[in-house]
Amino acid sequence: MNNLSADADWRVDQRCTNCDAARQFAPGLVTETAGRSSIVRQPRDEAEEKALHAAAFACHTRSIRHGGRGPDPALDPFPLRLTEHVHMCGHNSRLTAGANSYLLRRPAGNLMMIDTPRWSPDLAEKYAAVGPVTDVLLTHRDHAAHGREYADRFGARLWIHEGDLAAAPDADGILRGTEPVEIADGVSAHPLPGHTEGSVLYLADDTYCFSGDSFYWSRSAGDLAVVEAVTWYSITELAASLARAAPGLRFEWLLPGHGDRKHLPAGDFARRMRDLADRTGELSPRPVDFTALRW
């Protein structure tokens, strides 16, 4: 099922949890097969080799192997520049179910970390080399692991919503209620209770939307989607949150914790957000079922 014919072949081992991160970095090379990722063909050029290394260094279970070895540390691309202002951290953590995390550059030269990669002092040094990190923004309790370690290493403020405060009780900045809050020039927090009670979306410069697990871009649907099958708090509350927030959100980049990211014109996203709120309002509560996720 995976290519095991040669020692130099790339493969995915049995530890894969189907978090989807690898498929985001190496589309066309990694696909979903029987509820987990699988290498569908070997890389044909340097660009594809780099894509598989990015997938391997993002994988939280280190399931992507190059023959009998892991990927070459010298080819670790992270932090990986996505746009002029955003880097992806890679090195996704087992303790956040393999969620993506990001570095956001501000006009003054400082950075904000949105959610966290796995913790290690060496990784912290790599991220700090991009610029001084002044804030660590947690989107919700599922992604709170390592927040304190990174905040302390950077001398940064740690942010979380009061609804998920139990996951980071020593946070420096506590968001409250459901109204948007400006936490820095050009950066606002929009509470979206639903996936968890304290889920938050962070919006930067009317351009970048860090949605946590509130919604994502679904490749299978070709549209915005909510994680209906894994909504811990209330799908009804999530529908209300989206209906409340959608009219005030304007962005061109969707950057979620789980699920794919997407770049579209702001007007296109505005229309899709209204439609997503309407569709979510038609959903009913259902038991949590990880196998029902539609990437």
C-alpha cells in the first residue's frame, strides 16, 4: 500500500493518525488511503523532494520515512515562509493532534505565534531567529500545549479565551465574552464558541484569518467547512458564532489549525462565510467521530 520496494523510497508508517498535514505540504505525492496518509508515488524532481521533506518535518508522529530513516535534518524547511508576513512553524505536536501553527510578522518587526509547534529549545531558537516573538495566541484548548514554554522562552504574552482558561490558567492575556477585541495594532481576536467553549479566531490586517479549528478549507468540498464530526462544545453555538461574526470578517488568507489553507479574494471569502453560517445553522448535534472528518 506504501512504496516499500527500495531502501531509498519514501513511505508512511503505521503511526499515521490521518491529521492531513502531510497532504497539505505534498499534494499529489501523499493521499488519503483507508483512513491514513500514503505515498502514491516517489518524487521526480528537487521541488517534489523538498515537498516531501516539508511533509515529513510537519508530521507529528514522524510517520513519513525515507527508506529506513527519517528525513534529512539539513533539509528541514521550517519555519517556512508562506507569504511576506506569515511563516508556518512545522514540527506539529502530538499534543495538539498535529495542528498547524504560524508566525505572523508585524510592521514593527516583531512576531506573533499562533498556536504552537512541538516544544524544543532548538526549535525555539529557530523561530526566534526570524524575529522577536512578543505574543503567543492560542485559538482554543486543544492547541494550548507548549504555549507557556514558548511564551517564557520568548518573554512573550500568552493569550487564551476565558472559556478555555483551564488549558492555560497562567495566561497573561485573557479574552472574555463574544465581542471582538483588538489585542495589537491591526490584530483582533474574535471569540467563536462552538468547537470548544473558548474558541477564538485571530484576524490580522483584514488579510490573514487564523481560524483554529472553527472552520477550514475542505479540498473534498471545494469550500469552507466546519469540523462537524469533532465539535466538543456545541454545533448550535458555533452556528450562532459564525452568524454573528461573518458580517464583520474580511480576509484573503484562511490559515486554520487543521484542514487546508486557502488564498482567495476577500469578497469571495465574505460570500462563502455567509453561506457557511447558513449551512452550519442547519446542522444538528452529533457524537464525536474522528473517522467522519472530510478533508
